[in-house]
Amino acid sequence: MIYLPGRGESYLALSPSAEYPLQASGWVDHNILRFFAGGEMIEITGKSNMLQKSDFGTVWVYHVPESDADRARDRGVEFSCGDKVESLIRMHQKKEN
């Protein structure tokens, strides 16, 4: 999960989810991750290849707009990692309630 102030939360996975409506709206090209979130393209550049077993790949994205992800207005950029995207989404939904 990547939270960007003013842009909301984006949950990223390398495969679709049966539980959540992830869309194939992102891709990895070696050390660059690009994905669409709320009509904007987000680009993150790393120091090395982002995928372990290939140079290119599709990224599945579930985007929660800022208005729906309104947990803490004054927080900065936030990253969370997990084994499954479904567990991250459920974890962040529980924090909101």
C-alpha cells in the first residue's frame, strides 16, 4: 500500500484479487514502477530491478481516493507491505473504523 497525501491510498499486487476490484493499471519496467491512481500517473524509481524474476510486469491496483482514505489529514507519504494485498486492505479498513 502506498499512501500519498492528497491522492489517497493505492494497493498494488502482481496478480488480480478475487475479493477486491483491482485493475491492471500499472506496470514495472526494470527499476521504474508506474501506476494510475485517480486519473493521475504515479511514477516511482528504484535503485534496482523491482521484480525478482523478470524485468517487466503488470501491476494490479486498487485505489482508495483521499476522501475515502481520510484517516489522518496531516500524515505524510506512507508505505505498508504484506504477503497478500487482501490482508493489507482489510488491515487499513479496520483502522478507519
